[in-house]
Amino acid sequence: MRLNKFLSTAGVAARRKADDIIAAGRVSVNGKIVTSLGAQVNEKNDEVAVDGKRISLPLSFVYIKLHKPKGYACTNSDEKGRKTIFDLVPSSQRLFSIGRLDYDTEGLIILTNDGDFANKVSHPSGEIEKEYIVKIEGDIKQSELAVLRNGVVIDGQRLPKAKVKVAGVQANATRLSVVIHEGLNHQVRKMFEAIGKNITLLKRVRIGGVKLGGLKRGEYKPLKPYELDQLIF
């Protein structure tokens, strides 16, 4: 296995970042510093360390989908002492999330211990769709929908285009489906703030071909093989 893939799979960093770590002389194999970007390692026998700390591959890989409730942080440990999504999924292995959801946002999130898989799924080049259900106060005009679809401009920067459609109208509220690719930080909230709309519900319901389905808040289950197939490209 190439050394950069070993580091990526172990969750150290994406492959390109792993190359930087190797080139900087921070990685050793069997006690010797390795700086060659094409270096190979035997994942079963070689001892790999980064900054002197031994790195190991997981004995087995897990892939989980979770319905994250509001009020949970997407981090292994929160500096503010808040509950985290990892409090909901007991595991003997170190898991990390593919992407994040805001503290006040709920919905689908994928957890795994396969770093290489996580990096591939989260990388913008994959253009994997993320679908959200958004509930706003009041109604929305066709002109405002057009602005969202073309990409709102914030501080002189245009956000990526989005697929937006009205999913339902209720008394003094509107539900919309919003589909984006990149998932920039707070992107959906910023989109609606830019047109003066107040979000009362924000829920991610799909990542690629993986749907939230009937999972209740706080529930989780392993991804099925066909769901994994739809995420790997």
C-alpha cells in the first residue's frame, strides 16, 4: 500500500495533505524517516509513525448513518462541553464524521473509521449532492427562488448554485427542498439570510444516494452495501 493511502485510510489526512506530511519529514517507517511520496508500506508488518506517534489501520471498517438531532456538535470532543454525535453511537473504534452539520441543524450524517473513504466522499471533486429540507417563515417569491438557484452574493462572493424548489406551503410557512454540492460552511443558512428569510427548520435528508429514511432523531444503523456503492466513485 502506498504510504499516503495508509495515512489517509488511518484518518490522519487526505492523500494530498498526507503527501505534504511525508515531504516534511514527519513520517517514519520502522523507525526511519521516509520522505519519498511514492513510498510503499506493508500494512500488516511495517510500523508507521507520524511525529513519533504510531499510526495503525482499523482492524475492520464501519460505515454508519445517523439522524443527528439539534443540540449535538459534530466533533469528538467539544470545548464548550456540549453533547456530541459520538455520544449517540457507542463504538470501540475511533469514528469520525463525513462532513458536518451545524449545532442547530438536524438530519443525515455518515460516520466511519475509514479515512480514505471519508476523504473521497467529502472532496468537492466528487460533486456528491446533499439535499436539505428547509422550513421558513412566510412565503417566497419566484424572484427570490431565482436568486437562490443562481447563487447568492455575500460580501462580494457568489455562493455556488443550488437546486431549490417549493415542497409545500403551510399557514405562515413554506417548506423547500434545497440541493447543493459543495456544502460550504453554513451555506444553506447564509443563502436564506441573504434574501431576508428566517429558517425555522433545517434538516439534511440525503447524501448522494443515501437517504435519511425513517431514522428517528438519535437513531443510527449500518449503511447497506448498495448505499456504499452509491457513494464510492
